[in-house]
Amino acid sequence: MLTEKEIEVIKLKKDGFSQLEIAKKLKISQPAVSNFYNNALWKIKDAEETLKLKKELKIKN
């Protein structure tokens, strides 16, 4: 599950904001923006792989 901050960063990135702009807007450091973004991407990738595996193995919730 994504954190509120990860969701904020992803949305701002999608809207075309740079890391510096996001950092200023959210009042956090640029490395923090990068960490939130990368963590969100890993979580999304893991979720996608889990869903794919469940489908392949025909596992229901």
C-alpha cells in the first residue's frame, strides 16, 4: 500500500513537476522526493508481479 506522501509525489511527478519543484511544494528535501518516488515504484512493481503470479496460479484472494 502506498503512503500518502508517495501518492502525492507520484501525482505531482505525473503532472510534470520536477524533483526540486515537488520538494519545495511539499517542504521536503530532493533526496526525500526521490526516495518516496522510488519506493512507490517498487511497491507498484511488486503488486503487479503478485497479481500476475496469482493469475498464473489461479489463486483467488
